[in-house]
Amino acid sequence: MLRGYHCGMLVVTVTESTPASTTLVVSGELDTPGAERLLARLDRLLGQGHRSVVLDLSAVTFCDSSGISALVRGHARASAAAGRLRLSAASPQVTRVLEVSGLARMLGLQSTVVTP
């Protein structure tokens, strides 16, 4: 079952979920309001015991410093909960931002969607 959460131009949809792992499709603009929505969703999932989260970024059209910060903070929160956050399938524009920031390597950006 797909469950989407809307925040301005950002939609976060759970596409696969088990008690231990989750895949989220993130679409739209990962800016300040979108970053807050994404972090809130990650916090909820981690609080429910999900330990491996994959973010499918194939539909993210824009990522600014707020988005980068949210990904770093999400990674730190997942690590603190004995889990991990991985990124997959980013668009070429977002991939470039992730490579320049070092997040592509830190979070193991995959070119295709991977399962947790």
C-alpha cells in the first residue's frame, strides 16, 4: 500500500515496509519545508523500529542546502538508532549536488533503486 505525505512541493511515499526496513520514494523539491517533512517522516519510522531506510530520489527535482542538511541529519539519526540510511536513483542534477557535498560516497548512493 502506498502512503504519501505532502508538504508544499515534496511528497514522501512509503513503497515497501517491514518492521525492520523501509523504502521511501521522495519526489519534488527537497528545500526547507520538504527537508522538515522528510526528517519528520524518518523520525517516525525510526521511532517505530525501522532500522534500514532507503530513499529513492529519482523524482527529486531540486535539492538545496536544507535538503543536504536533512540527509546528513537523517543519516546521523539512523546511525544513532543502530540503523542506516541509504540513497538511490537520484536524478543527474541531484546526483551532482550529492557528489559535490560528499554525501554520494558517505551514504553509498546507488544509481538504481535498491531494497533495504
